[in-house]
Amino acid sequence: MGGKISTQNIVSNVTGYVTGRKRKYCESEDEQVNKIIDIALHTPKRKKLVSTAKYIYQALFLEGKNSDVTVCALGQEFNLHRVYLCQSPYFASMFGGSWLETTQKYITIDIVDPLITVDSMRVVLGSLYNCEIMMNPLEIVPILATATMFQLDGLIDKCTEVMMETINPKTSLDYYNAACQYGDKKLEDSCFKWFLVNLMPYYFSHPLAELKTIPVSLMARLVSHPDLFVIQTEYSVYVMLKYWIYVLVFPDNGEPSIATVNEYFSTRKDKLAYLLTAEGRRFIPVFKGLRLQNLISHHLDVLLVLRDNIIPQIWLDPVILQEWKNILRVNQNDDKGPNEISDDTFLATSLRCGRLLTLNERHVWRWTGFHFGVDLLMITDGVTLSIKRNHRSEFEQLLSMQASRHVAIRVTVVKLNEQRQIVYTKTSEIMKVPLTKGEEIQIMTLDKDVEYPIIISANILYTTPDSQESAVEETRQQTM
């Protein structure tokens, strides 16, 4: 029942430990230890006396001891010190020049920026007396505004860091507007990229009260951008814009149904296209970004677009004619797909489409519409992402009979965190690949540890853009 305990062994082990007979003594170990100790003793250590910083902040800023200048802003007086204020180029210029304020002990500052508050003034002025600053993301825009006014580049950088870390549905628009107003290009680009990914996956799938917060100028930039994450196809962008217009025009009507939105546009008594009316003209820059050639690739989509009468017929007619020419070129074997086109042309003309995958399993799908006889399947098994030129015999009459067709494609995969920020992304190069009937080609390999759900965004081009297509676009621009 269990092991035996030997008293003799225990005594022997203890004796060996005490007398040092368990392991031979090694003088080199002492030498090594002494060397480490010597290094430690001769290495200077930098330590911050927190009490010193706290004392300066408490005594000089909060209590205003030995103040030599009082600054009044927004009706609030701050008893301050010139030597600390001169850390700001704004005050350094004021005190160092021949200004009236140079010798005054009471200075009034007119605040014209409505974003600057008394609290933000207190935080920013207090930062001149302390080495640490507490910034609440919900209150950081006024701090950025105040830091910009006082030209405190270091504090501006810290504001940007906090804002970059907290871009989310509740802050994104305020951050974007602030970045544009105060010239923070890095923050502006980050916010804009956030909107590119989230406009359709988030705003169009949540209460429309959030969608109507997107201003016309921002929506125009997003809709025209080649990197917009489109869920489904271009027609989905069009439907989203219908909702967006409706909630902007009728902000107090609550959450409209699709029937309500459709009825509003389709039953207007004015036969003039909505974008040409006084009410709709302000939305022209947004619809100008739609890729009309990809909006009319399904017969039901065409019927609904014509019924809504939002887009002027003079915009649609040249596009429809050009698409018919493209069909003839493909049918007469004059166009076998985009093989030699520039990246800029591809990004400007390609079909934008996307899909949300919630589970890590095999998925096979196609994006609906007429694609000039190419039935392109997207295939993923959770590890790889591929395209396949589907060519089943029962559909031969509907498919291109060309033995090989070129397709240009670029795919981006992203994973978002709780703030809907990108935590994983992978983008393929723009691939121009020849596809034979039934051929499957791998586009990319996904990281094995990527977590779902993921969003897949694709840009696809099936035909070689005709030189006349640019003329069609110029005609459309001239009619605006």
C-alpha cells in the first residue's frame, strides 16, 4: 500500500544539503554572480517622482500659487504661469512679441470654435503642468480642438492615438469630421477606411437613424470608391441610397419599410427624374459614383430602376448602348476578357460585390446578374479561396462558348473586432487570369487561425473596357 519512507535516506539527504556534499562548489559561479551584481550597481536607473508632478499640478495649476498671469476663456478664469504657458507656440508668440498681452497680467481669449469647452480648456492647460493626461474618448474631440488652437503638436498626437484606437459606430462620424476640420490626415484616412468597410455591413443592417447621419459629402466619397465593401452587388448600393434619401428627406417618419420607400419614389407626380428635381439635385454627387453598367445587369433590377425614376434616363441610355456593344464584341469573339488593362482602369470600372461568411465551412456562391456568358463561382473551404468558370452542359445556350475567357479579379478578406475595426485583412493582387470551361483557380490562402465571421469583398471585370466607355462617362458628367 504505497511507498516505504526510509528515515536513513531522509537524514542522509538533509546532511548532504547542509554540508554541501550534494553538489560540488564552483568558484566560477560566484564570479559570474559578482559580475552581474557589478553591472547592476553601475547601471543608472531612471525613476519618476510622481509626487513632484502631482505637487506641481496641484499647487501651480489647480491652486494657482504664484500665478503671474490670468487667462479668461469662455467666462472661466485660469490663474497660470507664463513659463509653463510658453510651451505652447500660441502663448510663446503672444508673450514674446510686441503684442499688448506681452506685459498684461489679465488676458482674455476669444474662443470662436464651438467645439472648445471649459472642460477641454481645463484639460489642455492642465497638460502643461503635468506629464500625464486623462482623455475620455467621448470628450476627446473638444480636447483635440483646444490642442489645435494652442498648437500643441505633442498633445494632438496623443489625441490622434486615442481616437485611432476607439473608432467605432458611436465615434466614427465625430472623429471623421474633426479630422477634416483640423487637418489630421492620418485620422481622416483611418476613419474613411472604417466607413468603407462598415457602410453596408453595419449601417444598412442597423436602424436607419444611423444611416441618415452620413452627410452627402462623405456618402459621395464612399460610393465612388473602388474599395467600398459592397454586400451583394451594385444594386444593393442603389437600394441603400434610396433608404438614405428617404430618411434624410423625412427625418421624423421613423423606420420606413421598403414598400414605403418604393411607393414614395414610384408614385411621384413629377415625371422628371428625382435627381433633376429641386429636392433631389443635392444627391447628384452621390449617384454620380454608382457604376451604372453594373446596376443594369439583371432584368428585375432594370425594371425597378426605371420604375423608381430616380436616375435620369439620359444617364442610363448611353450606358445601356455601350453594354450592348460589349455583348456584340464578346459574341463575335473580339473580346476575350480583360487581359491587358491598367490597374486604374480595373479599379474604376470593375464590378464591386461582397459577402458575409459567418461560419468556417465550405461555401460556394455566385453573384447574380449578366456577366457576358461567364458563370463565375466563388469557392472557399475555410483555408483557400478560389474562382471557377462553371460550365454545365444544360446551360450551354446561356454561356459563352469561347474556350478561354480572361477575368480580372481582386479579393479582400477582413475580420472585424467588437468596435468593427479591422483586426485581420488580406488582399490579393489584381489577377488577370484565363479560365477554360470548368477550370478552377486559387486566389488566396487564408490564415488558419482567422476567426469567423469574415467579410469577403471582390472587384471583378469580365470584359475589356471600350475606349468609348470613357466618352459615355464624360457625357454623363456633362448632364449634371
